Amino acid sequence: MAENQLVTLCTVPDRESGEKLARTLVEEHLAACVNLVPGVVSTYRWEGEVKTDAECLLVIKTTGARFEALKNRILALHTYDTPEIIAVPITAGSEEYLKWITESTR
């Protein structure tokens, strides 16, 4: 593999905002693919309180070379003050799929 591929996780408040963000990231070649997982329930601490909210999870496939641009685009478009943006390296996978991720984000 010429580049390291990443899975980036990002929660969004609803399906509509998730679909809009996913489409933008793919159209701008910042992500090869974004899965939108509805029905996530998040419990977290915010501003001194424990809160629970319904959210959707975006599972974003990208490369290390595109991560900073992807992160900056999420920060620019996201409705949250502090959106979840967590990147996890893909350590193994189908060579063809990993190649496709790299080719799709150029």
C-alpha cells in the first residue's frame, strides 16, 4: 500500500445532516465512502452535565494524506461546537478495497 487508509468516525444529530455531510465529503474526494448508521444513542458529559441524545454515526473511509482536509471540512460544516472526529488506521483489509480508497480520494 502506498498510503495508510483510515476509518474516521463522526456523529451527527440526524439523518439529513449526515447525508449532506457524507455527500459533500465524497463529492470533494475527501472520502471514498461514508456509511450512515442511524439509531445511535450517545451518552456523554457536556458542560458539566451527563446527557443522552439520539444521533447517527458516519463511518468514513479516507487516507492519511486526506485526513487534515477531511477534518477541516467536517469542522466547517458540522452543526456541533465540538464534533467527534476520530481516525483509526486500517491495519488489514482487501487489497482491492484499500486501493480503491486511495484512488477515490485523489
